[in-house]
Amino acid sequence: MDINEVKLGHALNCYNLEMATEEEIKKLGSCLGFVSPLKLKLKKAGDISLKTVKNFYTGADELRKDSLNLNYGRDFEVDILADIALAKDGYLSEDGKLILHEKKGIEVGNIFQLGEHYSSRMNATFTDKDGKEKFYYMGCYGIGVGRTMAAIVEKYNDKNGIIWPEAVAPYQIHLIKLGNSEEVAKKAEALYNELSGKNVEILYDNRSLSAGAKFADADLIGIPYRIVISEKTIASDSVEVKKRGEEKAEMVKIGDVEKKLEIGN
């Protein structure tokens, strides 16, 4: 069993922990690798799992010697019994009713329990209700914008790129103009201006690149809706609308784009 040093520090109410050196262990009357809880006269801490095991063995304070068939409560006790073990997959919960399962997570923020570590050094105090001066108990937290964006991208993507959820997407629409037709350009810019005027955030791609290159970039960037306008689409006074992450595109009349995308609702 491995020890979680953060848990142990909290149980001992201390800020820093250091491993005992071999020389320090010898001065205590024990031996490195064979320390025993039976004879040593010092403050001892143990994990709550000590109560769940029977007839275990431990060191005997002598080189290459062990003490066998020990039981907590009968053969020894510790001064502080607490949850100090490093949690691992398959371990039981503290109440013994559930099994712990290890799963991947994404850290987007931190909460730090600072205690009186800084307030005592800065002599930052307050007067409590009983008129006694005490150090502030401090804590801090923060959410990283960069971490949050990275977490979203890691969660929402496919082989072609990002799939931004609409709630956090940098743009709502990726408008793509295909070809060099002046009529197509006019229609595209008119649609861009109309939607922008209604506070719709649009990424407008009017570069002179192939359709394939533009579509690949659109998938990579991952804006929720891709709208394509070309000579083919304006022939029926329409645009091609495709939601990122879906396979099929749909022809929509230019006048119905707002209704289709529920703009203003």
C-alpha cells in the first residue's frame, strides 16, 4: 500500500513531510526497510485499513526479520488512525460498501486549501466574536480558460477536427463562398451582413481556394454550422447547410436560413 502524502500531512496537521534517513531510523532503534510499530516510542499514524486485515506481518526493527500474525488492537495501536492510503483502482471506499474505479478526468480548475500557511507569515489576523485575535484561514480557486478550451476540444472532436458545442463555439456559422462569380460574392456578402446585423457570429471564408480545402478547414475548425453558397446553390436561391459532426447537408432557401438555424429564438 502506498501513502498519499497530502492525506498524511492533513492527518498530522503539518505543512511539510520528509522521509527519515537511514541514520535517523537507526537512532530510533530500528532498521531501514524493517521498521515495526511494536516497540518504537514515537507518535504513530496508520491507515484505517489496519482494522480490516487479520494476521498480517510487519518489520521487527532488525535486518531481515519480520513480525508475523499481527492484528491491530491486539498487538499494537497507532496515535492517529486516518484515511492516508493512496487510492487505487479496486480499493474499497472508506465505508467498505463500494469499489473504487479509476477513470480518466480533465482538470480545468484548482481549489487550494491554504489554511494559515500564508496568513501566519503575513501576520494577517482578525478578531473573532470572543475578542480573540486569530489568523485568517485561507483558500483560493481558479478556472483556466486555456485549460477549459483544451478540455472541450479533447472531449468534442472526430478524425477531421474539432466539434465545438454551440454554447461555447467561437462562431455560430462558418460561411463559405465557392467560385469567383460576382453574383455569388454579392449573395454571400448580403447574407453575411444580414446575419451579422442580428448579432450572429460568423466566420466568412472568401479565400480563392478549392472547395475541398475549404471544407477540410471548416471541419478542422469545427464551427457548429457550415453554410456554403455557390453558383449551384444560388441557382435555386438557396444555400447548403451542414451541421458539424453530421454527414448530410441540406439545401435551404436563403430567406429561410434564420428560421432553419433558429436565429433570434
